[in-house]
Amino acid sequence: MTMKTPISFEFFPPKTEEGAVKLQQVHAELSTLKPEFFSVTYGAGGSTQERTINTVLDLNAKGISTAPHLSCIGSTTALLKGLLNRYQAHGINRIVALRGDLPSGMGGGTGGDFNHAIDLVAFIRKEYGDAFHLEVAAYPEMHPQAGSIEKDIQHFVAKAKAGADSAITQYFYNADAYFHFVDRIRAIGCDIPIIPGIMPITNYSNLARFSDACGAEIPRWMRKQLEAYGDDSASIKAFGLDVVSRLCEQLIAGGAPALHFYSMNQTAASKAICDRLGLSPN
Ligand code: FAD
């Protein structure tokens, strides 16, 4: 019997009461797919701090492990320790450890005790031992601020060696970028699992804006096809399902250890891909 590829889903903390009700429903629906874990993002500079904590603790109590994202830039040691203590006291056992980005207008200096995600990983390992499974971020198409791809790969491997258990990637639509990244880091002795981050496609203008900001490439042929669909949402979704399912098939065939879906607090698109891949129960 072949093992099903493990899956996980990412949420953002809802801003409104309506969003909170919707997330409860999405969480219940995606729970039926038996994911390994859920994760909840953390706004730049800690802007969603309380909402992230409340969402994580609420969802984690429903039974499936839920991991808070935690960014360190601009934060003090005391603030992060307070958060980590709270999470530990509530039985949270997995953290997505990030540098994060400073909100615009916060000037050039970081104004905190941490400069890079590696500092947060090392801090958690030193203070909390193995209490948390640590995920870090990886960028198969290079982090947009990295000086060079060589430096970015070296920084990633140093971050892994500082104590990360596994990594989740920025999303991408080109499987070769992922395979190349994995080959490069393996060649220099980094063996942690690299879990592809999967962004379902449901809306072209949002995806284009998002991708420009985070340095994820939408291949030209995909852009042209998505543009040609205009506001024909059904065709965009059907095309997105085909393209992203095929990407996932290539990743699984090439050895990806798991898939992490950027759910955008929606059920349909991620679930359709899992159904197509045979990753849903039954
Ligand atoms: P780092 O690993 O610190 O890398 C950032 C940059 O610094 C890279 O260019 C790297 O090459 C460079 N670098 C690293 N170490 C050094 C060094 N010693 N000297 C010089 N340069 C160095 N953002 C949020 O605000 N909230 C979230 O919830 C969130 N979740 C995310 C989840 C995933 C899976 C991913 C992939 C990204 C997420 N982000 C989130 C975005 C992330 O915070 C940004 O991409 C941020 O710019 C980098 O964070 P990092 O942890 O990758 O940083």
C-alpha cells in the first residue's frame, strides 16, 4: 500500500465576526481531510498578535495540532518569551519561526533583539529545548531581498542547522525550482524535509498582486491564459485546479514529503486539489 502524502492547511486570523464564523466552518470542513496540522499567520510587526493567539488556541483545542506563525523582527526577547510561554502552557507543540517584515514606516533599524529567523530558531532551541517542532520558511525562487541565490541558500542551511525540524516553502508554480532548491541544499549537507507551499488559484488579480510582492513567479503561459479568462471566474478556477493539481503530482512523484496549502480561509479550492490527488479520505 502506498502512503498518502501528508497535508496541512494555513489560515490567517480573521478580522471580523463574520470572518471568525466562516473560519470555524472552513476548519471543520478541512479537518475531515485529516491534515497533520493547521497553521495561523502572524501579521507584520505583531499586528495580529492577540487574534493569532486566540485563533490558534481555539482551533488547537478542537483536536488537530495548530501551529502559530511567529515573526521576530522588531520584537524584544521578553515579548517573544511571553508568547512562547503562553503557547507552551496551552500544549502548542509546533511553531512556524520567521523573521517577518517590518510594517512600512518603521524606519531602517529593526528596533528589536532579532535580525533574522535564525536568531529566533536559536533562541527557541536555547530556551525551550525540543518543546516545539520548528518549521522555517524556504524560497525555491529566492527570497526577494537576498543578495544572491548562493547567499540565500547558505542562509537557509545555516537556519536549518540552528535547529529547524522542517521547512515550508513560499508558493511557486514551477516544480523545477523546488527540485533545484532541494538538490542544492542536500549537496551542502542539509537534510530537513522541505514541504512545498501550495497556492490554489481562484482569482487572477489578487494572485498577481500577491506574487509581485512576495517574489513568486507566475509563468508567462499561465499569466496569459489567466488574463484571457478575464472575469470568467469558473474558467479561472477550473484552469487553476488543473495546473495546481498537476504541479502537486509532479512534486509528490519527485519526492516532496508533504504539501502545505495556503487555504486563504477557503475550503473549496484546496479540497478540490486534495480530492483530485486522492489525498482525501475514501
Ligand atoms: P530569514 O530566514 O531571516 O531570511 C530573510 C532574508 O535575510 C533572506 O534574504 C536571507 O537570505 C537573509 N538572511 C538570512 N540570514 C542572514 C544573515 N545572517 N545575514 C544576512 N542576510 C541574511 N510573514 C509574516 O509577517 N507573517 C507570517 O505569518 C508569515 N508566514 C510565512 C509562512 C511561510 C511558509 C513563508 C514562506 C513566509 C511567511 N511570511 C510571513 C513571510 C516572511 O516573513 C517574509 O518572507 C520575510 O521577508 C522573511 O522571513 P524569513 O523567516 O524567511 O527570514
